[in-house]
Amino acid sequence: MALDQQQVRDIAELARLQLDDNQIAEYQKNLSSILDLVDQLSAVDTSSVEPMAHPLDAVQRLRADAVTEENQRDHFQQCAPQTENGYYLVPRVVE
Amino acid sequence: MEWEVVIGLEIHAQLATKSKIFSGASTQYGAEANTQACAVDLGLPGVLPVFNEEALRMAVKFGLAIDADIGKKSVFDRKNYFYPDLPKGYQTTQLHHPIVGMGHIDIELDDGSTKRINVTRAHLEEDAGKSVHEGFGSMSGIDLNRAGTPLVEIVSEPEMRSAKEAAAYFRKMHSIVTYLGICDGDLSQGSMRCDCNVSLRPKGQEEFGTRTEIKNVNSFRNVERAIESEIERQMDILEDGGSIVQETRLYDADKNETRSMRSKEVANDYRYFPCPDLLPVIIDDNYIEAVRETLPELPDDKRARFVKDHGLSVNDAAVLASDRELAHYFETVAHSANDYKLAANWVQGDVSAALNRLEISISELAVSAEQLGHILKLIKDNTLNTGGAREVFNALLEGKGDDTVASVDKLVDSLGLKQVSDTGAIEAIVEKVLADNPKLVEGYLNTPEDKRAKAIGPFIGLTRKAAAGVNPQVVMDVLKKKLSELG
């Protein structure tokens, strides 16, 4: 299945990737060939196979409901580009 | 044209766990920004989420309470989107295998009948952080304390047909989750939020009309008002021959209208896939039955019991059973006074009035259930009349006592409220009243037999004025006897 360029742009937008026109063409080709591979997989009869949620044949472990974390805000905020009064700052977002 | 309203609700309820759904950070409300956001909540590289067993237990408890199928195998998925309050770039949720499947609740309608509303599913997911747009100049501030707080999202079938039904459904869900103790139910802190899907269709048409979704409505009253204003808006458009745009809208309570949240040009595609960091959650029948053992009496059962076993009216029972704390208070009063009806009158009367006036919840009331129960006991054994009981109640409200039952007795003494029920003493007072008011007595004696019941009123007033705290029933008996002796 071939993707058109607009679909590639939409996917890039959803993934917040900035692509120039050369890259768009390249991604168009590569993503389309991945989809071809998916088409091949889809052709296999899987009607008797239970969908797999996880490759490991194991069950989720549970954690007791207890507060085990301490406040490490100063530590974490060292890698943030900008903070103020304990808040992480980001370019203004208003709905 | 006659239109039929179709409403479905998605309710997000924060689970009352101590720690987050996938990390050991605290979920306590009101902490300083980002002091409860750990490496897992921040989505830092290399962290691994571990599922909170209490969140699982609470979700199963909810499922059992609404008589739902419980997912013995549930799977977490990633819902991918970019927003600053979602640091991982995805929300961990459950898409195809939710923990709670199809269930149902019953809501009460105005005419006293009940209507069953089916619940499509309820799944576990994590809450996002909060964005603050004021006070940071050209920037927004992000507080991630809420990120990772466990939620159940409860999705109804589109079976509600009016704003009133939707509000009743939201109320009932609130009542159920607070009864279960799985959510604190504090709407003002966002512990429960509601998305309302609203559409109209010509009456008789099977196919649904185009719907809009009103996001994040956070009070019972606003659910009703938001839906009503949206119905009106859609009806205006349809009546004019227009068509509804499927979109997300916000309710502005000040203007009482919904407005469009500008939809982005590229339709969102959440690209769900199973979360590779979390394994399937498997539970068995033993687990489910063990949780079932912990279910408390639920509001519907409690209401039915109040009516059947204690003779309360359906309305009184519905109000008193609707809120867990209120129901507990009421039952404690009723037990202590050994009188459900008297307790119902007081809790719905003086207690409710005090709560409204002081704008407090029942847990903050200065009069404990044991104290009120004792006051009612004193009414029943004629130590207090209703007025006296009210005085004690108000004195306690004003902080004139302490929180002990003994404090009630002390106030009765210090305020001089003990009723005089001693017949001898009352006879003496009544005799004096009659002797002092010969004209009234003459008037009474000239009153025909069948009108005397009314004519006795002034004597009661005079007697009670002469000696405050006399038992009105004894006064009445003595008056009748004395007056009949006169003719």
C-alpha cells in the first residue's frame, strides 16, 4: 500500500517531526514499503490465533499502594529548559 | 418537528489510592507544584511503571457494584498525543480489554419511577497534569503532581433522553463511588469530571444524529445546564435546516452556553497500541469473590431498607441514602434515639438547614450523630420539648458544648430547658392562670362543646408563659381536666 505525500505530512505532524520536502519523499518510500510488509503479514490466516498483547508469556506484577517516592523536584528540574516557582514552563498553550 | 434527545456520559473518577497508578508518588491534593511528580510520572528515560494493586481492587469493586462483567484479563494500551501536561507523549489507558465490561445502574426519575442505564465499560487510566495559563507571562506553567493519578473512566450507553436524566445518572454514579470509598467525590477538586455526548434525532428515527461532546463538566448542576443549552443550540440549527458539526465543546457556566474548542486541521489519531512496559493483568474468580465480600450496602439497597424496615417515605429515604456520610450520620442518630422517623425529620430539617447555612459537609457539623441521637431521646422521654431540643442543638452548633453526649445534658441544665412534666406542679400553675383570668374562663365556658378544642389555645399560651419548659402535653391534659371541673 502506497502512502501519498499528504499522509506522510499528517503522520509527521502527529509525531511532531519536522520534515523537509526531500525527506518527505524518502519517508513516503520507506513507510510505504513498511506497509507492504504489513500487508504481507495481514495475508496470513490468523483466525485461530489469539491476539498477543505482550511478547513475554508473563503476568503483570502488582505494587502495594504505598508512597515510596520523595520530593526530588530540584533534582528533576535541573534538566528542564525553564522553570518558575516550581512549575515547568512551556510556550503558552491555550485551548 | 419533534426531536428526541440522546445523551451518553463519560465520567472520570479519581481513585482514592495513596500513591499513583504506576509509581510510588503521593496522590494527595493541594501539594506545591511538582513536588509529587517522580521520574515515572515525568516519563524520564529508563523508568518502568508498576501497577498499583489498590487501583485494580477499586476498579473491580466498582465493576461488581454495577453488576458488570469483570475483565479477567485486562491490557494497558498507549494513547498517543502531544500536550505539555502529558510528559510521556502518551496516556496509559485500556482500549480493547478494559477491567470492567457491560454493567448497569438505575436512576430515579421525577415521577418516582426508575430507569435502567447501561454502562458500556469502565477502564483504568492515568490522569494528566495541569496547565496554568495565568502568571507566567508569555509562557504556560505545568504542574505534574496530578499526572499518573489513577482514574476509572465510566462510559455509559447513549440511553439518557434528557438533561435531567443525565444529571440523575451523574449523581447516582457519584453516590456509588463514594459509598464504595473508591473516590472522594470532591467535585470542586476535580475528583469527578464528566464529558457529555449530546445529539438530537427526529422522534421515531432509529439512526443517531451527529453528536457533540461537552468536555470536563464538573458539577451536577452544570451537567444539567450545559446539556440543556447544547440541546437548545442544536435544535436551533436543525430547525433552521442546518447540520451539526461533530466537535468538542466547552461549557461556559457564566454565560450558560457551550462553545467550540477550535478543532485542529489534522484529525487526531491516537495510534493506540498495547503498552510494552506493562504485562497483561490477570485475575481469577477467587480474587473477584474476595473483592465482592468487601462490598458495602449500596445506596439503592439502603434506600429500600429505609422504606421497608423503617417506614420512611420514598423521598426521605432517597435523600438520606444518597450520600454515604449523611446516611451514616442519619442511621447513627436513628439507632441512638431508636426512632427512624424522628431522626429523618431532624436530619432533613434542622441538620440540613444548618449544613446549607454554614456551607459545610456533614462530617464538619459541630453536633455529632451521638449527640443528636441523645437530644432526640430526651424529646422522646419528655425531658425536652421540640423548642428546647432546638435550643440545645443550636447551642452545640455555636460551640457552646464539647463533642461528648454528656455535654448535651449539661446544656439542658445550664440553659434551663428541662421540661416540667410533674403534674402536681403544673396543676398549681394552671390553677393560678385560671384564677388570674376569670373573663377568659367565662368565655371558654360559654363556648359550645365542639369549639372548645380551639378555645383552649390561649390558656396553653398563658401557662407556658407563666412557666417556661412545661410539657405541653401535660399542660393540655391538666387544662382539660381543670376546665371541665368548672363546667
